[in-house]
Amino acid sequence: MEQTHKIKLLTVEDAFLIEGRGVLVTPQIPVDAYSGPRSPLISLRKPDGQESTATAWLDIPRVNPQPKAFYYLCMIAGVTKDDVPIGTEIWINEHAV
């Protein structure tokens, strides 16, 4: 029997609207802290308790020179900056067999 539980990806410290792409949230996620899909369905748990779902895109920025440590940036599609206030928790459904 398959069980589903959620893992906390991050708590939003800041959010930036990028027109036509979505909302970029911080902090960045260390690559070694997450090994799941790069476009997961997420749950947004606002500080007031409201919950909603969205799709996130996790990407490693390509910069030169290369950083000593790599991090994922988290972009959330189909939301506004008001949908992701500071303190919002981002959770990912994790499937365990």
C-alpha cells in the first residue's frame, strides 16, 4: 500500500514577481537537501492557515564563475506575490511505498 506524506521545502523569506514567469521565492535550497522532481506539485501554507496548491519549478542558476556550492531557485507559476506572503511554508508531496 502506498502512503503519501509531505516534506517541508522552505519557509518564504522574500518573494519577487517576474512578469510572465511567476513568483521567485527565497531562500534558495541547497542541492543536497532535495533530490525530488524539478517541477513538483506543492502546497502553500500561508501564515494565516490558508492552503493552496501550485506548481514549482526548481532550477540551478548558471553563473560564471561557478559557485562553490549549488542551490535551487524556486519559481512558482500561476500565483501573485500576494499569494506567497513572507512566512508561507512550501510543502512537497513525497510518495513512500
